[in-house]
Amino acid sequence: MRYGRKYRALGIIVAAATILALPVGAAQAAKASKTRQPAEKTQTQSVLRVVPHANLTLLDPTWTSIYITRNHGYMIYDTLFAMDASGKPRPEMVDTWTTSPDGLTWTLKLRDGLKWHDGKDVTAEDCIASLKRWSKRSGVGQSLFDFIEDLSASDAKTIVMKLKAPYKYVPDALAQISSYVPFMLPKRVAETDPSKPIQEFIGSGPFIFKQDEFVAGKTAVYIKNTAYVPRSEPPSLAAGGKVAKVDRVEWLSFPSPAKAVDALVRNKVDYVEEINPRFVASLEKHKDIVVGLTGPDPFIGMARFNHTVPPFNKPEIRRAVMMAMSQVDYMKAAIGPQKYWRTCYSVFPCKSPLASEAGSEFIKTGNMETAKKALQAAGYDGTPVVLLNATDIPVIAAFTKVTADKLRQLGMKVEVRDTDWATMATKRAERNGWNLFLTFWAATDLQNPDHIAFSGDPVNGWFGWADDKELETLRNSFLREQNADEQKKIAARIQERMWAIGASAYLGEFFLPVAYRKNVEGVIVAPAQFYWNMSVKR
């Protein structure tokens, strides 16, 4: 089976925090930097003012896995299927679909009323081109296309997918809720080389991106798409009717988390996607502000090695460093109060069906002396370690500081390159010039080993570029296995293999609070932030 999480309607809200990215395109950044400030708004407009969890700079959610860009994608694009609150895929742009008796042919018919923001009809050819581009970036997409023999349009509204072998997870793959989300683009845009960012941002979703008001890293504006025809069902996670209940959504950036919190208190903004736990006590004193936890799933801290260059091109050195990485140290430094974090010694989220501690004994103690001996035995020769650090992301900055201290205690030479997030995103997509970066994923992304973070493919895999054929064989076996018990056994072997090669270090699971004013209504609990169904009472 394919595992998914159930999301209940809680009295809290999920922040779609976490950031992972591929490089920023110089042309895109230059274009964005020349745009103007938001235009003056009319008195009658309803406006939702948001402080996003990160500055929006990258605009192509198929080109990058960064979560802020994923959220941008949900504003303006739509998907063929979408995940609901029970963890099941539901049709979204698709009206009806059928599967042949042998399971080899899937026929998907688009629903009526689908139009791009430029007024043109959405076609099956648009969707096919979008899926092909998505499959070049997404681990889930790569797994799906391994099964696809042919993908064609029988008419303007019908997609025909012919498979090499039965694959019952087609709707699940097309409903991937987090990075990389299979957003639909016009064919002319989707035919852009997937290694390059798109330059035209026309979707078919509930909001329209005001590119003329976009200021990279500062302001993003979205207006209600009055031509959008939502589904009739009530919203449920990413599925159901996507009704834009405000005329305008503004994403506004602030120079520090403290200034964003102050803006919320002073009613200058309505919603803040991510709050440092250390601000919670003061915010809870304000009766007109709601403080909630991210959930129902946590985030997962991670240290990613560059497997292609010394010294971390040797698995023995990677494993030695992992021995020193006490999760407790990382969580205390980055998150603080223990009620917001927990240790977890699994490559799968600890409360997910595939979680186990298979092969994890060597990382549990975080023993510095044991790590020093292992590093010496591995033959570390004094090669400097370059850490990439995003100083404008507090959790990553804290993770990086702890890592630098630990590496120096081990006797390694360390250089920390402090940059902003956009620069770090550019640098870590280059195969040379760095050795390690710190990040965190949403647990929903790591539920299954078809995600790109589990890849052992040095060409199409996640940056860091682990190269391990055994890992890839195990991942393929997992996807082809139909028995749930056997899948769990394979998942345990995948975990053991990832620990054996030192693919990545896991730093613990944590939650990040969010905060919004009490006059904000219609919030959807989800692992990604959705702004349809939300309204503000003024």
C-alpha cells in the first residue's frame, strides 16, 4: 500500500514552513527585481495580509522544491487530483476517470469550465506537457513515469495513460500534496527545459499572480480569479472547492521575525505563517490573536552531505560525523521548549506506518569521543568543510551553528559561508564549492521512499547526489510490491541502506507555531498553506 496521513479539522493551523530549493535563475531574479511596489487598493476590496515563512524569490514550483514557491504554486495553479483530509486522492481538475480491467490504461477526462488566466481553455495537451516536465524533477513523478509506456490526448479534454505494468497509485502520485506538486501549466510554458525556470506565470487556479506588483523577496500580490469555477464539494485539505473569499492576498516580508510579530500585534498584518517558539508566551497574552501549532505532522531536521567531493565522498566520514550529531543538541538550539520537539531515529516520520529504528544504533548517543575515533579511522586528512548557511532562516542558522561547533570539536577544518536564502539556494545546486547544508522537510514529504530525498540516483536525485544502486533497487522493489507487510520489510532495508551509506543526518522532529488575528476565518489545516476558503472580518 501507499501510506498517507489523515488530517483532522483541528482548532489550529498548519504553517507550510520548511524550505528546500534548487538554484535561482539569474534572468528570473533580474526580472523580478525591476518590478514595482503594490498599487493602491480601493476601499471596497477585501484584503488578506500575510507574512510568509520565507521570502518569495523563486517562482517556478516545478523547477524548485522550496516550500514558499510550492505555496505560490497553490495560489495560481491547479492539479488533476488532490489529497483530502483523510489522506485519499480526489479528482480536482479531473471530472471522471476509468481504468481498464487489466489496469494498464487510465483514461482521465477534464471537467468543464477550466480556463487559463489568459482566457484560453485548459486542454489535455497542456496537462500532458506539465506532467512530463514535473516527472523530470519529482521523485514521485519519476517513479510514476517508470511505469508509463505512453501518454496521449484522445481529444481536447481526455488524457490517456498507458502503463507497462499495473500501478494503482496513479491518483496518489497526481495528488502529491507537497514538493514537487504536479501543477498544471499551459503547454507553451510546460515545454520549458525543466533545468531552467519558467518566465510566464499563468495558471488556472483560484488566484491570479500580479507579476507587475511583485518585488522579489519583499512583496507578492494575488487577486481573485473571478472566472475560476470551483468544484461543488466543500474544501478538504488540498481537495474540494477552492473558493477565493478575499479579493486580494498580499505576502509581505519583514526584516526579522520579531518585526513580523510586532506587525501582527499592531494589526498591520493578519496572518504569520511561522513563529519562533520563543515568541509564543508574549503572543498568548493578546486576546485578539490565535496561536496554534503546525500539525498534525512535524517537520524533520536534516543535514545533507555533498557526496561528490572530499571529504564527504567517503561514507565512513559521513557516518563518523553523524555519530556526533546529537538530536537533543540541535532541537534545544533551534527550537527551544521541549514541548515543540522530539527525537526520532528513523528516516521515515516516527509516527508513520513505515517508521522503525532499523540500523540506527550508531546515531542515538551523539557521542563525540566515539565520533572522533571513527573519523580518524575513516582517514580524514584535514580537507576543509564548507557549510552553506541561510542566515535569514532562523532554524537553519541555528542548525548550522551547532554543526560547525561539532565539526570543529571533531578536529575538522570548517568554513561557514553566510548568505541569504536565495544565494544559498543557488550555491547548493552546484556540485562543487560546498560540502554540507542544513535544512528541514515537512514529514508528509517523507512518508514514502519514492520521494526524492531517498534517492540514490546521482543524476536525477536530490542535491548532494547520493550514488547507490542498491538503494535504488530497494526503492523500485518497494513501489512494485503490493503486500503491505512486505513493503514495511523493504522500507526497513531502505533505512538500513541509507544509514550504511550516510546519505543524510536526521536532526529530530519539531513543530513551529503559527499566529493569526481572530478575525481570520476559514483556515484549512494542512501541510501546505492554502489561502482559498480564508476570509477576514474588518
